[in-house]
Amino acid sequence: QVWRVIEADDQLWGAALAEINRRSQHGKLFLWVVPSRSGRIEQVLVDSVLAEIKTPVQQMTARVPGSQVASRVALATRGFQQVRALTHMRLKIT
């Protein structure tokens, strides 16, 4: 596991986690950003966590909501490609 965290004044702004399965050489990247910092730190988190991966990786996946544009852009900048889109819908019945 590789973690990268950004914090200031004892407040967490965001974090990135890369988990690698050594046997399959597949990885997962998780990205969290406090809404008030959205659009400012995603690229730094993605870049720094990917730079620290020392284990050979054949494939890396990440899941982020479609509404988190800055996260999607940060991942796409490093070569991640969207493979499917999932839309959650709700109907309120009264």
C-alpha cells in the first residue's frame, strides 16, 4: 500500500491510496478530497501516489463519481481511461 495525504493546520484536505496485488500485479487507486479543496489538489495526490509505486503493475483501476471532474481529469492526465459509466437514479414515491 502507498498512501499520500495532504493536510494543513491539523485539517485533512485529501488522500490517495494505491493498493497493489503482488501476485496478479493489478492495482487500485482510491482518491478522497474534501469538497472545499476540490479542484486544487487532485493532480498532486494522483501524481505523488503513482510516483511511489515500486511494485510492478500491469493494470491499475480507479473509481470516482462522474461529478468529481477534477479527479477524473487528474486520472486521465496520467493515462487512465474511462471504461464505463454508472448513473445512480432515484424516484421518490409519495
